[in-house]
Amino acid sequence: MTGFVFSEKPIRIERGEGVHLYDTNGTEYLDFGASYACTPVGHCHPEVVDAATSQLERLMYVQASYPNDARDALYGALADCAPGDIDRVWLCNSGTEANEAALKFARHATGRSKIVATTRGFHGRTMGALSATWKDEYREGFEPLAGGFEFVEYGDADAMAAAVDDETAAVILEPLQGEGGINPADTDYLQAVRETTADHGAAMILDEIQTGLGRTGHLWASERHDVVPDVLTTAKGLGSGLPVGATLVKEWVAEDCGNHGSTFSGGPVVSAAAGATLDVLQREDLPAHAGEMGDYLMGEVRDLLGDEVRDVRGHGLMIGVEVKRGANRLLRDLAIEHGILALPAGRTVLRLLPPLTIEREHADEVVDALEAVIA
Ligand SMILES: *Cc1c(COP(=O)(O)O)cnc(C)c1O
């Protein structure tokens, strides 16, 4: 083995179908992490597989300066479903790149450099996005990062109002923090950030890379809070696991976005997969289904509240279960003893992010297993 960076898990996954994964021994796992929200419509959804496969057979790639039908269709689909009057789309290959573009577009459109980000925020690991990412553990050893970034307490509208001024290009934040521990923001807070940024002509960038695409019970978490940002970034589940991200932008930011580019922007295969994913999500009303399943699951998990389970929080199928003794042992027991794969969000939070296609029986299976491993 020659890879490095990732610490690997002792399970070798070979196949995925719907809400299940299978290892090389044929053991079935219920996937309650969706590999970090990357499979919202389930593993190997036949429509997504068909769309990508038939595109793969026709044309794998052509340089981005030629129009291609799959990309145009995705531009249209994203513009149609973007919140409010957001209607311009930039495509890239990952979440961090979607945020890099967002930061660059905001700086160029405003002619300003200052960026305000939030405590516990996570926006990616390339130099610009990392500069907006809070935790030292991600930043250590990589400094100096990009200049002009400052952090304010997540959830504190007054601190935000004090930090944003006429030199501010953008505020970047998540509507519900994922990596930071599953921390939902209040509607009042997000609306106040919207007002503050508008008052100063700064762009509000909502990072919906984890919360988007139906995860929280709405297609975009911003809809729950009735907030239309100037820039919204999405990635993770967009291509059902194929690498694609998007920066959705209001006209005032897009019209003076400067010189940005990427060789693989909107490649035909990932565009076809993303188009099919969006189509399935919307046609099957999976955001609403995620909302219902999430309410049910959270209600059941709340019954486990006690000495071991300290808090249960989230929206839709983005749920954090804060546990007393640390998440890692529970995650291992869930996987090895119960065939359930979930994720951590920091040291003490167990994160549930299943495909949006789960049914009650899957939620029940997870609640029973949780009860057993906690006991
Ligand atoms: C995962 C994530 C990113 C980074 O996306 P990558 O595709 O890993 O670069 C950025 N922001 C949020 C909120 C994320 O969850």
C-alpha cells in the first residue's frame, strides 16, 4: 500500500445499493453516514448510473469552452431550484473549490478583501477555504494562510454586526454546522446576518455543501430560514459521489466575477450524474421525505436522552447525538456488532447522515442499535 493521509477503516467496501453497503466478505451494512452526505438518493441509483454511463460512452470530456448538453442542463436545473433570485452557476470538482470560487467572486465583485467567518465553521482544506475554517487541527502546520480573514462567534448576531463594515467583501458561514459538531443556527441569527451584509454591500455566502440537496428537510437549508444569500455553495451529494461542486451566484456578484476557471468545470459525465441526482431528488420529493424521517428519527433518539446521551440536535437527516463517553467507541460497536455505519462530528458527537431514501424500518434499526451500544 502506498497511500497516505487517510487512516483506513478495517472494512473493505465492494458494492453499494440503495441504503446499503457490502464488504468483500459479503457483510451488509446500513449506511447512516452516506460517506459524508455524498449519496442522497442512495448508492448506485439506477437513473444516476444510466445517465453517467450513457454519457461516458458518448463523450467523456471536452474542454469547457465548448458548450455541452449535460452541462447546460445542469446549469438550468440548478438555476431553477436555487433560492430566490440566484440564477448564475459556476461548476467545479469539490466543495472546497466551490468555496474558493465564492470567496474570489465576492472579492472581485465588491473590490474589497475582508472576509468574516465563524467559530467552529468548516469550509474546506485548500488555502482560501482553509483560511475560513476555524479549528486549529485543520490549520496547524499549513500557515501562513490567506490574509484578510477574521472569525466571530457562530450564532452571535451582535458580534457579526460589529465585525462587518464597508471594507467587508463577504461573510461565509454554514446554516447548520456539520464538521463543527452539528450546530443549527437560529432563523433570527441568519436573517440578521442577511441584513448586516446587505447594509454594508458585502456578499453573504452560505456554505450548503453538507446541508444542501434536501439533507435538512428542504432542498436548501436557507429555505427553512427564509434567507436568500448572495452566493450558495453545494457539492458533496450533488453527483451522487462523482466529484462535482457548484457555486450559485446572484447576478450582482456574477457580473463582475473576474478571471476564474478550471479545466474540468462542468465535465459532461459529472454533469450528467448531477442532473440525474437533482432530478430524482425533486421528482421523488426527497427533501420532504428527509424532513419526515428526520422528525421521526430525532424523536426516537430523544427517548434515549439520559446520562449517556447528552443532546440530540439537527434538522431533517442531519442529526447530531452528543454522547458522554466519546463517539469513537460507539461508532465501532455500531459497525462491528450491528452493521451500521455512522460518522463522528468532533470527539463527542455521533453524526447521522443517511441517504434521504431511508424508511422507518431503517430508523428503527439504528435506534435499537444505539440503545444497545449505549447500554
Ligand atoms: C465537506 C465540506 C466542505 C469541503 O468539501 P470537499 O469536497 O471535501 O472539498 C466544505 N464545507 C462544508 C460545510 C463541508 O461539509
